[in-house]
Amino acid sequence: MPKTQRKPKRKTNRQKRSIRNRREAKKYLQLLNQAYKIITNDISAVCFNEEDYLILPYLKTGFNRGWKILQEKNIIKEIECNSLCMTMSILNSTIGDRQNINKLNPLQKLYLFFLSYLIDDDNKPRKFLDIKYAVRKLDSDIEKLKIQMKKYEEKGDQRNMKKIDKFITKKEKDKQVLFEREGLEPDKDIKKLLGVDICNNIDCEYLHEYHMEKNEKHSKTYSQLCLYITELFKGVVWMNMYMFFNRVRNPYSIPMTKNEIDLNLDIRGALNKVNILLVPNSIMYISDLFYENNNLDRARKLNIENGHYWIYDGLNMRNNKLIKRNVRLLDDKHYVVALLNIDPEIDWKSPSSLKAEKIYKKLCDFEKGIGNLPKLTSLTKDKRRFGGTYKPDLREDIDDSITLHWIYMHRDKINEYIYENVV
């Protein structure tokens, strides 16, 4: 009598859920590995493997939190570990204008994850390190200084050897002060030593202490995330920008070792295509040159004293004039806000009236499209110091810039931002 064939054992709901989670995690972990390969120009580099799937719930929490931050009226989108103010504003606007988070692709969601970590807000209570983490940072700094010391010793560079020795002594004293003050209310100097730098991998581990203390697997995965947090973020930014400006749909078709993305974004031409606001500087707000001889503009100038400011909202292409608008009359939404910083190209000691004349002339040329116009030409791979170590970074190149800073914020925060940072 033939043996009956044993039916395959059905998977439990828990097993099915685990398989789904592993598959979904693999999608994001592969993208993070790809981002790291691209930003480091190392096609063999790997940050995560299939065992790191356990980070998926944290990633998904970051997606949702990043989306909420992007939509939140009261949070100004200032991003830490970052110098790409115009690039980030473009990305924030592009992603933030989507109807909901489900309209985003996986790479855009990963960008939201990094926003959730890198944008400071009142929901992050951990502003100061535990002493054990602060000591770890000092020990790490001392080790790096000792490496530098060896290089100077090999060169016989006595001058720099003395400098490094002073730095090491200072770090050792700081450690001793931390031990002596443990358990006491921190003073100003101690708070400086305990301050959280989210670009530093040790501080990052402190902020993820809850996850890392679960078990050895969690500790390993979150250590990897923290060790490469800035590289992963910059890699994700690079990939998003490449896909957006080159109209690429497949992230794995992005060249790994390309060091520059040609953008050639004409800022004047983009004013009416994107929600870009230009904020005058303090000289422009005061000088009569920037006001018409009518009741509306006279009222605008008077309102500045009451904290009600105006901005430039677009360009009238019929008469080549920037459009003034009171901030409170803007639509209830987020904007890309650029702070104007037109160089008068005269001695800084010159009177404000002369500076205003030079700025006004350049602004008129910009309105009319005369001369060299500002352009975001490219995004370039670079190196920068993060958390005490030089790491891969990105640099945006703006030719003939007339702006100081770019930021993405809601209308309701603009008056407050101008009051605190411009006038």
C-alpha cells in the first residue's frame, strides 16, 4: 500500500507576517546600501544585510513622522548635518506638495526617514548626553588626536605636536570634570560637553539607546545606522536629486561613480513655477528705493515696525517686476523661502544709502533678466567634517547668487522668521 504524501505544514500568520516584513525591509535596506555605494564611490560597500530587517518598524515610523514634520505648520524645516539649503528646499517642496505619503516612492520615503531624525523639534526631549556617552566621545576625540600626534612626530613638526598635546590635555581635563560633576546639576560648561550632536555616531547611539539595548542584533543594526548616518542621508539626497532632474524612474540605474549632477536651474525662471518667496534684507526693508509712491507701499513700510512684513511672490513677466505681497495675505501653505543677499560690491563702511542704490540696481537687472543671473548649476560630491571626522558630503554650486539662505516653511512662520533673522 503506497505511503500517503504528507501535506506541507501551513505557515502561521506570524510566520507570514515575518516573511512580508523581511521582503519589505529588503527593499529599503538595498536602497540604503545603494545610497552608501554612490556617496562613497565604492561599488563593493555594504552597510546592511538581510539580518538587519528588524529596523523596518523604525524606518516606517520615520516615514510617517517625517511626513508629519513636512506638513506641520509650526516646524521650520532646518536640517542638521546639511549645507544644501536650496537643494533641500527643492526636495522638501517636491515631496511636501504630494497629496499623501502613499504617493511617494520608496526612495522619497527614506528621505522622510532622515528628516524625522535630522530636523529638531520639541518632541525630542533628549538634549543632553548621559555622562558615559560624553566620555566615549572625549575618548574617541583623544584617540584621533593621538593619531594626528604620530603623524606630526614622524615629520618632526614640534609646533603642531605642542598644539595636539594641549588639545589632549584639555580633553582629559574635560573627562575629569564630567566624573566630578556626575549627579549634580550641570552648569554652562558641562552642558556644552553634554550637548547632543546628532551628526556624531556616538550621540546617535545615545538617541537610539532604547532600541540598542533590546538585544545584540538590535545593537549591531542600530550601530551600523549611526556609524553611517550622514553618508546614508547624503546618498539618499543624491539619488532623489538625480532621479528628479534626470527624470529617472529606476534608482539602480543611477551611475555609482558620477561625481556631479548637472542641474542648470535658472532661479529667475523658477520663481513662477515653484512656490518661491524672496525675502528682502534689512537695507531693502528700510530704503525708500524699494517702495512705490502709493498708499499701499507706504502702508507696507509702516507695517514693518509692527512686525508685519512683505516679500516678493513671483515675477510679473509683462513688466519684469517682482510682485510684492504682504505675508499675511499669502495662501495657507508651505513655501520655499529665499533670503536675498545682493552684494553691493562696495566698501562695507559705505553708508547704507549708497549700499541701497547698488542693491536696487542689481535687483532691477535681475527683474529684467540683464547680466549674469543666479543659477543652481550642479550638485557635487565633496568632503566635510561631521562629528569630528571628515566624511563624504555634497556641495551645491550656485553661480552669481543673490541669496544667503533657502528654507522650506509655512506661511504662518514667515513673519516670525523675518523678525528673528532679517530685520
